[in-house]
Amino acid sequence: MSNEENAKEFAKNNKQEQSSSLVLNIVSMLIIGALIVIANYFLFNSFTEKILSKVNTEAIESEEEVTDEIERGIIVDLGDFILNLADDSSRKYLKVNVAVEVSKKDTDMLDAQPEQAGGGHGGHGSAPAPVDPMEAIQKEMNQFKPAIRDAVITNLTSKTSTELSTTAGKELAKEQIADEINSIFGGEREVLRVSFGQFIIQ
């Protein structure tokens, strides 16, 4: 075999080896890439599950806190209001039902306890009638109602129909009413929320 034929044969073998090595490198890189993707997938899923679990736990705790707060509140229905609004261009009326939820005091249940009957008469004393704690609280709230209704009227009649037609405007009015009622209570109780029932602007 001549030198020229040997050189061609060598070049052909060398080319085949390079081609085979290139294929092997590509396959290796694909396998390594696939392993990295799979590892990242499982790590990401694990991390995401932990975050979602934490968020769900916090959401449940938050809901429980809100539920507890609602259970502690006392609802005071202030009734219906029909009011003139502060519009300049035309006369507008507001018909709204307002309720206020206020906090309880530690002494609410104690104040509602009946007095013990006096002894010494051979047990013939009549037992005191049970006292409804909510009835006692409502009586207390009735003392504040005129001032609270006046605060609601003063606040809402200072608003225009444009201000009260938006959600933000209603929320602002509720916050202002809550602040005014809190000043009436003088720290004895706290307004948890103000609620508007029927809300019609004409």
C-alpha cells in the first residue's frame, strides 16, 4: 500500500473517531441536562409546596382571628336614615340602614349576674330571675344611641352623592363614623366595624 493510500485511510479513521466522539459528547450533555432539569423540577416543587403550606396556614389563622373578633362584637342596629346630601347642583337623598359592631367589656357578663337571694327565711326566698347579658348591654347601648345617630347624620349629610357612590367613599365614611363614635364611648368600648345595609341614593 502506498503512502497516499495510508494517509487517506488514516484520515478516514480519524474522521470516524471524531464523529463518534462528538456524538458521545452530545449524548452525555443531553443526559446531564435532563438530570439537572429533573432535579430542579423536584426542588422547585418541594420549595413551592412549603411556601403554599405556610401561606395556607397563615390564611387559616387569619380567618380564625377574624372569626374570634366577630364573635366578641355586639351589634347595635341604629335603624334607617333618610338624609339630604350636600350636593349643590341638585337635591339628592340617601336612604341607608346603619349598624355598628362594638367590643365587649370584661365586666359585661359580671354586670348581668343576678344578685344572690338573702337567706335566713328557711329557704323560702324566691330565686332571682335570670338576667340576659345581651339585654343589659343593649340597655347601655340605648343610652348612647342618640349621640351615635347624631354622629352618623352629621357625617353623611356632609357628603355628596358623588363621594358616597364609590366604594372608597363609603369606606371613608365608615372610618370617620367609627372615629366619631369612639370619641362618644370615651374608651369604654371600641367600634370594630360600621356596616351599611340598604344604601340608596336618589
